[in-house]
Amino acid sequence: MRLLKWLFGTKDSAGTAEQASATSMTIEDISIQAELTPARCAAIAKQLTEYLINSGAQIPVEKIPALQQKIQDCTFAGFRSDRMSEMLQTDYGLGQGLAAALSAQSTSIVLSKYRELRFRDLGCTRYEWSTSHDQRVCARCQALNGKVFFWNNPPEGGHPGECECWRLICPDYAKVPAGRLDSRCPNCEVELAKRPRGKAKCKSCQKEIWVRRNSDGQQVLLSEGMLKNFDRQKYGPEICRCVARPILEY
Ligand SMILES: [Zn+2]
Ligand SMILES: [Zn+2]
Ligand SMILES: [Zn+2]
């Protein structure tokens, strides 16, 4: 028996949530449109619908068929996930954090489901789990790294790309504070005599205050604990960037 591993999965390992939807559209993915058969679209629709219903976003059920189609179209057209996030805010009334998380996760689901369908159509039944080997891997994905799974028997929580890593790493992602716009200390909330323009120390609590520019161009004051959340707000939540390395047997 010859064992052949196909190293097709090449998601950008250093990318952000946003890039996962934009720059992972590599040469490999450009031919996607031609290969989008009705059966594949339907399978992706099913997966996405299930996700949207269970996402906790409380999108009215009757709106989900059109929404999932819109998400598929945007993803395969290579739109950035922040465009989808804006659409979720304006058309579906979601808050900024939840909209960002939902659009990143949906994009990941569409692309990984598409990969799965393509491999399965090639006769591939199993794959090896491979993480992105960085700090944005959740503990659940970490534990699955290197293990082999059958496509028809996903581990609890789904195949690579389907894990909601951000919920495991930061369950309250949609509510995380992303720094202060006022001139209070982000640690002790005392009113500062002067709003710092660079890293400073609070005279009252002696803790450090970081100053960063957010995605809207505003300067925000951050405590050390807020720094991670700030990155989430800026780059999007941790989405699963694990890949399934297909195993073909002869
Ligand atoms: Zn994960
Ligand atoms: Zn303070
Ligand atoms: Zn993962």
C-alpha cells in the first residue's frame, strides 16, 4: 500500500482573520468559481446555515437563506471579511465585535468546506490535522495537531477551519473593551492630569498605560490586559487557521 500525502493546504500561517479571507485566495483558489457545482454549493449552504443558526447572533431564521448565499458569494469573490462585517452591522443590526467574529468565522467555514468537498470528490477519505503553529491556535486545535481523521467523522467541534477558536480563547470577544477614548487610567479609571501620548505610568495606581491607534484612527489608552483585546479589535478574532492535509491511499 502506498501512502501519498497531498500538501494542498496552504493557508497563510502568519495572517490575520482578515487576511485569511483575502490573501488566502491564492492561485489554488482562483479556479474555485469554475468548480462550484450545485452539489458543492448546497453542502456549503447547509454547513453555513447550521453555523448561523447556532451562532447566537439571533439573526431571524427567515433571513438566513439569503444571508448564507451572500456570504458564499462574497467569499468566493474574494471580498475582504471587513466588508461582510459592515454588511452584518448595517443590514442585520449586529454589533461591531460580533459582526467581525461572525464574518471571519463564516469565511473560514466556506473555504474549508469547499476544500473538504474537493478532496472528497478526489476520493480522499482521511486527513491529517495541522495547526498554524502560532499563538493564535486554541487549546482544542493544539491538541488535535498531527492526528488523523476521516472526513465523514469530524472530531467534536468540527474539521480544521470550522473550530470557533475565538470563543475558546476569548468567549466575550464581542464585548471586550478596546481601550479608553477618554483621559481616564485604563487600570484604575482615575482621571489623568494629562492624556499621555506615549507609554506612561499612572501616578495614582503606578501601573503602565499603553497608547495605540485603533482601526478608526483614534488614539486609545490601554492597560496591559487590554493589549490582546486591542489586537482582536484591530485584526479580528482568532479564527481557526488549521488545515487538513489530505491523505490519499492506493
Ligand atoms: Zn480552534
Ligand atoms: Zn491608574
Ligand atoms: Zn484551528
